[in-house]
Amino acid sequence: MARAPRVVVGLDPGLANVGLGAVRQVGQEAFFLGTSLIRSSSKERTGKRLERIFTGTHAFLEAHQPEALALEGQYFHRQHELSFKVGQAVGVCLLAAQQLEIEVFEYGPMQVKQALVGSGRADKAQVAFMVRGLLRLKGAPESHHVSDALALALTHLSTLRFEGQG
């Protein structure tokens, strides 16, 4: 019995830039659906920046209606201020997913590298190359944030296949 297509959105969180990427899995293949890059300026009040991130994330999720949101787990051991700011952005993204009843999964950078390149020590260029190849993209995504978001979505699909759910 054929499995219904899956839609997954990957999200690379940040306060200045949030990358979003949607992919659809049909059988064992992944297909590119779309991306978005939400930018905010450090000259804006934090509340306004978070509102922009929430609104953009909610709209993207609503447009693509994914069954899952895959986001990057952030671990800043010595950068507490950066960790706090990224945490605020993650919080509003999680709220957008919750409002739309989308299940959230978290992957660390090494998991993404391992899933796409086969080595947890791969660099960003290798991951971006695999994203372009797996999704048959003609060119590079508009930013590394978008590329990372697509990589997260592909990692989630790869994890489902590995666990026998995809």
C-alpha cells in the first residue's frame, strides 16, 4: 500500500534571519516546495522583530500545511546573550507551530551532517551541496539559512526512513 505524500518544513532559527524550507516526500524521493527568509533589523524593537518572525513563520506553515516542523537545536555554551535572543525567536516559531497543531522535532547540527553527508564533521558547503543534489535544485538557495532549513527538513525525512516510518 502506497504511503501518502509527506510535507515537512525545516526551520533555521535566529533573531536576525529565520530560514524556512518546505519539502514533500513521495515514495523515497524528496521534492522542493518552497522557501522563505524572514529578516529583521537590530534597529527594530525586539517585540517588533519577534512579531515579524511569528507572522512570517505562521504564514509559511499555513501555506504548506506540513505534518512536521524540523528545527535546529541550538547549543551556545559560552554565548548566553545570543542563546537568549535565538531562544526568543524559537519560542515564537514554536507558538506558530502549536497554533496550527504541527508536531515539532529537533535535530542538532551533527545529526543533520550525518544524515545528509554521512559524516558529523561535514562543513556547510558539503551540506548545501547535498541539499541541492537531493532536491534537484538548479542553483544554491538564497541564503545559508534557507539551505540549513531545507537540510533540516531532509534530515527529518531521512530519520523517518531510518526508523521505518517513511
